[in-house]
Amino acid sequence: MDEKKRVLVIEDDLFLRDIYFEVLSTAGFNVDVAEDGQRGLEKINQGKWDLVLLDIIMPVMSGVDVMRKLHEDPQFNSQNFYKKLVFLTNLDNDKEIKEALQFGDGYLIKSQLTPGDILNEVKLYLSK
């Protein structure tokens, strides 16, 4: 990788957050993390992320609520904040996933992916 791609992981589960951080950092990505939706929104607003991995179900503010807040902002232009946004979920409820996909570029079901799978998915989304 010539220039380190910037990835923001917003995940309330400490174990998963640490795994994602370790796997992505070791692969050469510049990774930052947030532990809840509010903190994640603050970090998204810092801008210029190549990829945001955003959990849907979190304390303080859900991932979908984070995206609603961003889209309600009249200054919102996703290219100022991130290039791609992918939701992380253990949900398989079509309603929640359909709602999330209004705001993002896709979703990953955490319980079906190994850390290596997450790395491969991140690389795939960044190559699009």
C-alpha cells in the first residue's frame, strides 16, 4: 500500500473492536476506533475516512441513528466524511438491514466472519 488507507471502526463490543483494530493495523491500515454511536459520530465528523465500519446496535446512539444525524446536517456530503461506509451487524432482520442500506454501501454479518474474512472484505470494499 503506497498511502495508508484510513479505516474507522465503530463497535461497542471491546473484544471485536480490539480484534478488528489488530487485524487491520497489522495489514497496514491506519485504524481508529470508537466505542459507541456518539463517539463514532464525532470521529466521522473529523472526516476523510477511506472506510467506516459501523455497528448497527450500540449504546448511546445506534449506527442507523448516526447516519440519520449526518444526513440531517445541511452541510453533509459523504465525500467530505468518508468514501465507503459498511454496517456491521449480527442482525438478520430484513427491516433493519434495508434501513441501514439506505445510508451505507453494504453490510457484514459479524457472526459469520473470521478476522481474516473481515480483512478480505475491507480490502474488497476499498478496491471498489
